[in-house]
Amino acid sequence: MSGGDKAGDDFKQVTARPLSFLQTMRAVAWSFFGIRRGADYEKDVARLNPVHVIIGGVIGALLFVLLLVLLVQWVIGSGVAA
């Protein structure tokens, strides 16, 4: 068995973790607020699929930027900022 096979097996094992994408999105959302308990964090680290975490982080960041843009447009449009 070569080193590349071992890395491929490790990747398959890590990406086959049991939490669903929705559960991963919930964990990512809590991490955006920074209010995750230590015990829950440790459980999530052992069970989260890293591919889901990356996708969830990108989606969360895009939603955050979109929310900020909409908020700025609303404030400018309402005349509060004038």
C-alpha cells in the first residue's frame, strides 16, 4: 500500500462522518456567533464532515454579506442616513 492510498482512505473515512448537511449548517451558524459550548464543539469536531463545513462556511459568509448589503440599501433608501 502506497502513501497515496492511505491518504485516500483517510479522506474517505473523514468525509463519511455521520452528521447531515443540515446539522453541519447549524454548527456553522453557531460558530458564526461564537457561542458554542466546549463540549458540543468537541463532539462536532469528531462528527462533522469537513467538506460540509467548508461549503457551509462559504454559504454562511455569502448570506452574511448579502444581509449587510440589504441592510445598507434599506438604511440609505429610508433616509435615515441623510
